Amino acid sequence: MLESHQYLRQFSIKPSVQRSAVMNFLLKNRIHPTIDEIYLALSPSMPTLSKTTVYNTLDLFVEKGAVRALAIDEKNARYDVDISAHAHFKCRSCGSIHDIFDLNANMYQLPENKSFKIDSIEISYFGICEHCIGN
Amino acid sequence: MLESHQYLRQFSIKPSVQRSAVMNFLLKNRIHPTIDEIYLALSPSMPTLSKTTVYNTLDLFVEKGAVRALAIDEKNARYDVDISAHAHFKCRSCGSIHDIFDLNANMYQLPENKSFKIDSIEISYFGICEHCIGN
DNA sequence: ATTATCTTTGTAATTGTTTCAAATAAATAA
DNA sequence: TTATTTATTTGAAACAATTACAAAGATAAT
Ligand SMILES: [Mn+2]
Ligand SMILES: [Mn+2]
Ligand SMILES: [Zn+2]
Ligand SMILES: [Zn+2]
């Protein structure tokens, strides 16, 4: 919790109790969680926590560049505290999302394009995960 | 309409009136439309068309491999009748989605991975489009 | 013609997200 | 400190996209 406190400051985010708790969860659970997963995980120890606060908090984190929102899951927004350039894998069966590899320089290279001003890239792979194959 | 009739058969989709109309729209409007856009476009000429049918139809098309569902837009599912390997660009301002380039062989190459059985890739770029810059 | 199967339709339910105003907490000024 | 302003959290309601489902309609098989 102290760590997340510090961590938030690096992104000039004022560390409230709720924000620190959310960031702490993200730092310790690198599973690209949904809003609901975050809320359900924190709710027991913070009974007054509102889901709206989780939404507000994640919006703020994204705006400040502390976390990245992933589009890989059509159902729910997914959040990643790892903002380095890396690709993801989503299992079609269980829906879990995993880091798959770091993007090398030429893959991550944002292409020059006359029609669009490109500022970011998202590379997603789909298939079946190890765990689901063994079922 | 005759064309889409034929086209559907290639994917062993039985071409009903509704299915042909939806496929015809997709073939002639390569804008990666949402369900709603498809429904609103067809609705005037097919007043009895149900939105549920549009959902059913697109689910079937995806299942049969005739169209690809894109995850690039968090709000709505987007559908692409072009199933070739190509990357997309989404404008953060107006939300429009464009084809940006074909994926070359080494980019499209699905990586071998011991933990996951990978079957597809989606590469998305984000930024601001030409039109929105000039505003 | 009858029966069975496939497809479409409209409604209702569900889910994820956003809006918003009141309540609470934190920061600043007096 | 106390008062005042500003920032944050909260819960309820509104909203939007999708899904579930059962009845109606169309098509195919007997
Ligand atoms: Mn990640
Ligand atoms: Mn496309
Ligand atoms: Zn899995
Ligand atoms: Zn634009």
C-alpha cells in the first residue's frame, strides 16, 4: 500500500485510500482485470467502496498514463498496469488474458501515415490456452 | 443481391432474404459497421427486419468464417467482410475505423508458443484521423 | 397436405457503463 | 481553530449493447 502510494505520485495522481487500494491490486494482480474483478476483490476489505469509484479511478489512471486500457475483450474493459510495449493473448474458451511477448522495435514502430496521426498500437492474439486444452 | 447470394453459399450459409441483405450491405459498405449501423441502413427498405435477426446473422457469418468480428471498438462490435490479414486504425475522436495496411508475412506469422494454441491475430492502431485533425 | 425443421420476430432480461446530485473528505483561507 | 472552498466518493437512476426466449412465419421433407 505504501508502494502504490509512491507509485501514484510518479504519475501525479493524488493517492486517496481508494486509489491506492486499486493501484495496489493492479500491481499485485497482473491479470488484466475487469472493473468488476477489481471491485469484487476490494469490496470485502472496503465495504463502502462504490463501483462508480472504481470506474472513476481507472479512468483517471488511464488519463494520467499510469495504466493502459485494452480493447482485446469485447465484453468488458481490461486494465493493464504494465505500460511497456507488449502483446496479449486471449483465450476464446475461458476468456483469460495473458502477456505473450514484448514487441520488438520494428513491430512496435508506429508507421508513418499521411491520413492518420498514429499514437499507439495494440497487438492481440486469440486461441486456446494451455489450461483449457487440458479439458 | 444476387452476388451476395452466391457469396453466402461459398461459406455454406443458406441465403435467406435477410442474410443476403446483410451480406450485400457488408460487401458494398466497407466501413466496419456496427450492428446498429447495419440495422438502421436496412430497416427503411425492410421494415419488418428485427435487430435480433441482425445479431443472429452476424453471429452466423462469424461462425462460418464469412466475416471477422473486430474488438477494436470497446463500445460496439464491428464487422469486417474483408477476412484477409490486415491491420486497422481507429480514430479516438470520431470513432471511425479504417484499413491501414496488409500484414506482411512475418508480421502475420502466428508465433509458436508452448502455453497457447494461437489461431488468429488482431493489430490495431489508434490516433486521430485526417478529417478530425482539420477541425 | 402434414409434419418437422429452420429462421425471423418482438419482448423482456441482463450486463456493462455513464450520469448526476448529494454526502464526505481534504485543502485552503480567515 | 473555524469557516470556506475544492476534490473525491457514493448510490441511485439512466442508458446502451447484447442476450435469452418463446411465439410466429417460412422452408423443406415426408
Ligand atoms: Mn499485459
Ligand atoms: Mn478491415
Ligand atoms: Zn483458457
Ligand atoms: Zn476522426
